[in-house]
Amino acid sequence: MEAGPSTGCSSDVCEEKKQMERTHKPEAALDVEGAANGDDDEHQENGVLGNFVPGPLVPLKDQLEKDKDDESLRRWKEKLLGCVESDLIGQMNPEVTFQSIGVISDDIGEISTPLPVDEGHLLFTLTEGSLYRFKLTFSVLHNIVSGLNYVNTVWKRGLQVDRSKGMLGTFAPQREPYVHTLDEETTPSGVLARGIYTAKLKFEDDDKRCYMELHYTFEIKKSR
């Protein structure tokens, strides 16, 4: 990661740059496997991921204005955060908007569906025992979203049959949308597995802010 020109950097400025590098990476290096284990469920429910405790939100506009007289440091912060000051309005909370969801599988290739969709929308049809992944396109505005995670719950005939969860990461606001692929899933197999399923895909951050609840259906057919 480039940290801007190093010449003429006072000790206070250098220390602030180091602090920004530690706390405002566009995608924080979080322990994804640990977040998916049952041992961390309690930490996730309390808005804490492992030993990471999110600090109080501060508008990014305030962060940039602190050093507006230092052009080099201001440009470095804009590059690090992936945005420019004109994009920020001083809003405290991040805004995450999901634009599309895709399904990638050897069975059907890749299909993409613009969001939002009507509740119960048939998102995909796959054969039993197929491997597939969800591919998301989303934007982040105003502030850093910390610990964006998902829970996907599946029902058949009113009974819950599956629940999976995972971590996307921490994202800074930027003009271009993010593209992220979720963990690989496998459709169920067998005569009883075939049919129509209902599901809910929910996205939250470390502070339990919910950014999307996608209610959809999918169908499992007999393998060829």
C-alpha cells in the first residue's frame, strides 16, 4: 500500500498515517474461518468479532478536514479510503446498497439478477448435488462499513433445512461498486430434496445494522 511522499513528514503526521493504515483499510484482514465457526457465535451476536471491537463512528468528512491544510496527507487519505472529500456529506452511518445478485454454477453458468426483486422471486433452478456461489455487486457510501456479514436461511414446506453464514469484510466508501463472491454451497440430493425452497439472505454489519433482507425461492431438479 502506498503511503504518499515520506519527505517532510513530521512525527505526528507519520503516526496519524500509521493509525489510519491500521484502522481504515478498504478490506480489513479479518479471520473469515473463525467467524464461521460456532465458537464465535456469541461474539458475533454481541457485535464483536473475535478480539475486534468496533470503535465509535466518526464522519470521514471530519477525518479529512482535520488535515485539510496538508495537501499531501489529504490526498493520501482520499486514496486510502477510496473516495474524495466531495463525495462525503458528513453522514455518520455508512450506506450499503446492493445492486445485483448473481448465481455461478457449472450447471447453469452465470446468471445475474438486478436488485431489488419481489418477495418470493425464483432466483435460480439447479440440479441436485450442484455446486454454486452467489456473486454480489454493492456500493458503500458516506462511511466505512465494518464487519459486513451474511446469514442465508433456507426452508422447505415451512421447515428450516439449512442455515449458513459468512463474512464479507470491512469496506471503505468509494465511487465504484464492490464485487464479492460468497462461499460455495451445494444443493441437496435425493428424491426428497427435489422441489421448491424458500430462503432469506440477510446482510448486517458489526453494529447489527441490516442493509438487505432478500426473500427468494429456488428449485432443485433431478440430475440428468
